[in-house]
Amino acid sequence: MQADTLGLQARTMSSHPPADFDSFYRTHHRDAVRWATALVGSREVGEELAQDALMAVGRKLATVDQPAAYLRRTVVNRAASWHRWHSRSIRREARAAAGQSLVYTEPTHEMLDALVVLPYKQRAAVTLRYWADWTDEQIAEALDCAPTSVRVLLHRGIAALKKEIAE
């Protein structure tokens, strides 16, 4: 009987976030949306990625030692996955529309346009440092690299942005 109860609790915990998830969600939702939006350049996509990341963290909230750090890493990973999917999608669309002019109807900000030319890790490092105010250590943890690598990514990213904006 107790084994059935424990199995039910495990299934319940895996499908429903714990009660303290509400507090965690209210505390971190705004930042998660801000980070995700900065990483992908779209508020709508950023909100979806943040929601997905928060739900993923919520399912593991009781077992994670540092849920805020885990959330940061999850947001960055989901943004990276989105970028991989999005680049493949753009390439497919470009092949399908070969010879046709592409018209972009969605207005974009000059800086977001400039950020698009950067490789993902440089874009992530620059965005997380200057828009989300993350430290080198937080960025390094999220990107799974050393803090010194973050500084290199930032240096190269800023240099590329200066060149892009000057042009």
C-alpha cells in the first residue's frame, strides 16, 4: 500500500509542480521572459521559452539545489535550441523562396538587427551581460564554458557589433 502511495506521489510531483512553485514563478517569471526575449529577439517567442523553462524547473524544484541558476541555464539552453530550429527553418524557407524577394514586415530595432549577425554564443554572452546584467560566472554556467571564455566571447562580440553598426 505504501509503495502505491509513493508511486502516486512521484507521478504527481513529475506532472505537477510543487506548491512553492507559485512563489518561484512570481519571483523569476519577469527575468526569465526578459532573458529569453533578449536571446531570441522576439517577445512572443521569449515568453514561450520562459514559460517552458519555468515549467521544466518547476517539475524539479524540490530536487534542485540552486533553482535560480538552473532556470538561467534552462532559459539559455532553450534559446539555443530555438536558434538551431530557427536557422534550419530560415534555410528551408530560403530554398523554397529561391529567386523570390524576401520582405520582412516585422519592424526590428537596430541593435537586434546587429545582434543577429553574431554567432549564438557571442550573442548570448553580449545579451546576457549588457541586457540582463549577468556576471561572467552566471553566463559561463549557462553557456557551459569558463568565465575566461565568456570574456573572449564578449570582446569578440562587441568588436563585431561595432563593425556591424559602423557599416
